[in-house]
Amino acid sequence: GNTGDFNLDGTVDLTDWMILSDNFGTGASLGQGDINFDGAVNLQDASEFHAAFTAGAAAAVPEPASVSLLLAAVGLMLGTVRRRRLR
């Protein structure tokens, strides 16, 4: 399967991003967003997902709204991580 295709539907898409973001900061399996199999869903996994999503998007020519939504989700996720660390 494709790297980043967590739900094994054959595409790397925003559904897969939601799986990664829902499990961000936890110990997890590939099906929960751990692309590099290090036992945690973290920024390395998000970076690898971004590369896989971008590669698939280049082939599929994504609509601008999808890319904007992905970037907004990354920003929200990073903001949540920063707030957790401040507590």
C-alpha cells in the first residue's frame, strides 16, 4: 500500500490525515498514523505523510481547497501541541 494510507483504501487523503492527527502524540501502530514504526505518532510521521500526500496530489492535481485544508489542519495540530507543552 501507499505510505500514509492508514485506512488502506488505496489513497493518501484527508481521511488519512485525520487518523494521524487524532493519534498525534500517542504511541500507535501504522493504522493509527505511525508511518516510520517508531511507536509514536509525531512530527516525523506528519512530515512523511506530507511527502506522501504531496506525491499523490501531484499525480492527481488537487483542488486548492484540499491543500488549504491540509495546511490549516497542520497549523491547528501544531498549535495544540504547543498548548499542551505550556501546561
